[in-house]
Amino acid sequence: MKGFKNVKTYIRGKGIVSTAFGIENGRIIGLGIENDIEPITQTGDCLLVPGFIDEHTHGAGGADTMDGTAEALSAISETLAKEGTTAFLATTMTQSDDNLKTTLKAVANYNEFKGARLLGVHLEGPFISRKHIGAQLPEFIRKPSIEYFEELQTLSGNKIKMVTLAPEEDDGGLIAYLNKHKVIASAGHSDATENNMKEAIKAGLSCVTHTFNAQSPLHHREVGVAGSALLYDELYCEVIADTLHISVPALKLLLKNKPETKLVLITDSIRAKGTAAAVSELGGQTVYVNDGQARLADGTLAGSLLKMNEAVKTLVTKSGSGIEKAIDCATYNPALNLGIEEECGIIKDGARADFTLLDENFNVMLTVVGGNIVYKN
């Protein structure tokens, strides 16, 4: 039987241990049992961890979700696997109705991934605030609408798993509708007050998109979205841990204040990731890439070039997080947020055989999806 033998492994609840297990039908079996295991690779002193889950990525490898093609989704999938990501949500932009619908149709028909597995769609916009537009296009903003969401969800083949919206704009009950239909409602690109956030949480809001970025800041008289992210334990908090979108002290503040399962690492990456491009594109806007930063002409940050293994490394080396907690933020925590924690983001019997093998510098040496090697360094 194929599998791993005498491999240093992170197992949630047990820590880092030396163990063995088999892989059968894309699942883990016989954890801790070494009988008849034929190792799929030599692991040396590397660390085997659950595959990373990126719930917020626009693109990579020269491709963007909004390209609306199977070829683009495959390029993203293949590139993400090189950084240890084994599953992702293809993330959209606030774009034209035609472009958005074309993209969702492409996702609905897609099943040919070459690397990381496509879990569905993160609909970032168009239900956002003009006051915190970020790198989104203001002309395509819409009021939150159950009817329009239903139209988009049907086109996607029910693959929209998460929606970023401005809670203060939702006077038509979209958050409650999403909660009822088990779609994550996340506050982002929002000018919400703490009271707006409190009421939205009652309706089913459960997450904050790229915390501290493109949202009302924490002020001592009005804590806004950023303060609410820290105040309400029930909220998952996405974070772009690149020390550019969020400073190291702000990252430490999140780690100190959030329950251990509520911090979720994301990349918010764009098509320029994994390429040498100096000029790129995001949502129909020109993006200039320099010194590891992606910005619009006016200097606005436009997504990132961050790799998930680098985000994990940053948590460990810059914020003081232990390695086990950092791994959870890229694996188990996003799985919890997405409701797939029984089969993803964790190494245990019956879970999907999705792994990444990291060396001592957090470089990715191997990525396995469903028991199959999709990347080897």
C-alpha cells in the first residue's frame, strides 16, 4: 500500500510526531500502523502537514478567476500547488454582470484541476461599500440582493461558498438568506459600525474579509469592522500575513485576541503571483508589481503576491506564533470556516489524503492531493 512511513507529521491534538499511514481511494487509513507501507517519497527531516486551504485567492501563474475559462482555473490550481495549497476558493471581483456570469459558468463546468482542488467560489462583491472600495471597480457595485445572488448561485452550479459584502448596505436580508442556505457571509469592503456588525452577526454574519484592510477602522469612539473583528469571538478573521497589508504588531494583536480556531490565513493573490511580470491586471485595472508589492497607479494595494507557505512562515518567525498554531491557521481553521473540517485540513483516518511536505525553511518539497503527487520540488 502507498503511504508514508516514519514521517515527522503534524497531527492536530497530538503535535508533531513520527508516524505512518496508508492511502487508499484518496483517503488516509491506518494512521500509526506501519505494516506494508510503500513510501510515496523520501521525506528526510521534512515536516508533513495537512494541505493548505486558501479561501481567498484571485489568481496566480498569469491567470485570474475573472478570465472565466477552464484554462485559467487550471493555471491557478497548478500554481497554488507549488506553495502547498491543496484546495481553494476561486475569488471574483466587483465586475460587470456579463463578466461575473461568464466566470461563474466556467466554475460550474470545471472539473479538470491539475493541482489544488477547486472547492467553489468566494464572491467578493459586488455588494460592497464605495467608502472602502480598495482595488474594486465602483461602477459595478450593487445593493445586496437575494434575487441577484440566487441568479448567480444558479449559474455557478451552487458553487458559491462565501460572499464578501458590506453589512451596512444589507437592508434586504441577504445575510440571513446566506446563513439559511449555508453560504458564508463575510464583512469586507465595508464602512459598518459596531452596531451594524452586531446586528449582522445576529442575522448570520460569521467572518471578516482580509481583516484591517478595506474596512472601517478601530477608533476609541467607534470600533467599526476592525474593532468588531477583535471584539466578537464568533467571527472568523481572514488575514493577509505579508507584513505589508498588515503590520507585525497588528498581526500579533489578532493572534492575541482571537480564539485559536478563528484566525484564517489567506493570500488574496493575483495573476502576477508566480510570474516575473512587472505590469499585471486585476478586475480590469492595471497593476504595477515592484519589490514584492502589487499596486494600482494611485498606490492602492491590489491583492498580493503572497504564497501560503510564506504566510505560515511569517506567523512563526514574525508574530511569535508556534508552528502548530500557524499550520492550523492555514489548514484546520479555514476548513472549519468552510464546514469541511471532517475531511480537510487535518490528518486523521478517513480524511482526504491532502498534504504538503515542508523543509526547515518552510519551502514546499511535495504536494499531494487526493493521494496523488501534484507537485514535487
